[in-house]
Amino acid sequence: MKSAFLVALVTLLTLPHVGTEALGETWPLRAVKLIVPLGPASGADVTARLLADRLSKRWGKTVVVENRPGADGIVGITSFLAGPPDDHVLLFAPTGTFTAYPFLHAKLSYDPDQLVPIARVTNTLISVSVPTAPRHQLSHRVDFVHSIATWPLSLGERDQCDGPGFLRFS
């Protein structure tokens, strides 16, 4: 009985010293690929390359950015989803691929529910104006933005992305 207790005690005391290699290595195990569904020098591409550089240094593994532009990014997204499952290949795409594409494109070659966001890297603000409207001049836009604070509106969200979507007027 005493020897069984000693064996159990020695086992429990030495278990924390067992190498983590036996329990599983930390991710990433090899090079990581970021697929950007937009062209070189696009905002998403530049951001992905800056992020890839920092992640490479942090992880000690290569992070490669691969551009697959075409059809408003749909070519890259489709090729990402069509590839074999690989946890070292990630899609680096704007939020619009999750929130806006289902509304902008009548038919998509992929199911947006197949895409699961894992991190938001940036926020993008977009200003839209109509050339014939009086707000097309910069000074009018600045006045317009200041007046928005008094408007009854809310920032819409889409559950899938948990991020900004569209402005909805109440």
C-alpha cells in the first residue's frame, strides 16, 4: 500500500515535467498561408502583408500571402473553400464577404455560412456621396457628418460577423 502511494506521488510530481511535445505542439506547426481574394496593392493585401510579417516574427514560422483576385473576390473565396481542409491556410478577406456579398450578389458560388470569422484585423469606414447632391463637396460632407449625431439611426449588425454592417434609419 505504501509503495503504491509512493509510485502515485512520484508520478504526479514528475508529470508536469513531461515535455509538451508528448502532449501536442503549439500551432502553427509549419508555414501559414493567408489567401487574399483581392489584387496586389489592395488595402486587404497591404494589411495582410504587414500582419504576415509580424506573425512570422512572433510564431517563428513563415506566413505567406497569396493573392487570388477576380469576380469581386469571389474567385479567391471559392478556391479557399474548395481546397482540402488545412488549418494552416486562412482566408484574409474584408468583412463585406460575410455581411454584404449575400445582398450584393444574386447568386454566390459558395455558401456564406461556410465562412467562420476568427478575428477582426481592421475597421474600414466608407463615405458614399451622389455627385448631383449638394453634399458632394468636402465641406458639405464634414457638415453632414457632424449633423448625423442628431439623427435617429442605429448601426446594424449581422450575427455571423458580429461587426458593423449597415446604417439603418429608425
